[in-house]
Amino acid sequence: TGGRVICGVGVGGDSEKDFELVGVPMAERGRRTDEGIEVMRALWTEDEASFSGPYTRFEDVGLNPMPTQPGGPPIWVAGWADGALRRAGRLGDGW
């Protein structure tokens, strides 16, 4: 796309049943989203990334092709809740 991609992220819906169906506690959705953003940034900026978090672990993983934009695509965080707004300020490039 020549650097025209914007990555939009959010924690998902507010139906606990949706999270139960995939075996993920709904209470973890914010922390999992935060970690997912950190993982994307690592993969987008390092030739061989390693990551170790509560939900994601990998060593020496490369992404090919790398994003066109330095640092990867901008990440816009969705949501109206206080947690989403804090996430946008801490980890996002937009809201």
C-alpha cells in the first residue's frame, strides 16, 4: 500500500459469552490488547524480534516484508471506556 495502512485495535465486544467461547477471561482483554500492541511494534521494528510476556512468547522471529513506514503503521486505538483512552495515550498513535 506504500505506507497507507492504519492499524486499528480494540478490546472487542462486551459480551462475556464471546470470550468464554474462545477460552479467554474477559477480565484479561485489556492486558492482552496492550501486549498485542507491544508485540506488533517489536515485530515491525526489529529484524529478529524476541518477546516474553504473560500471554505471548517467541524468540528470534522475523517479519517479511517489513512495513514501509518507519516503526510500522500507526496504531489507532478504539473505544470510549477509560481503559481504552489510557491505552490510546500510552500505546497508540491515535484514537
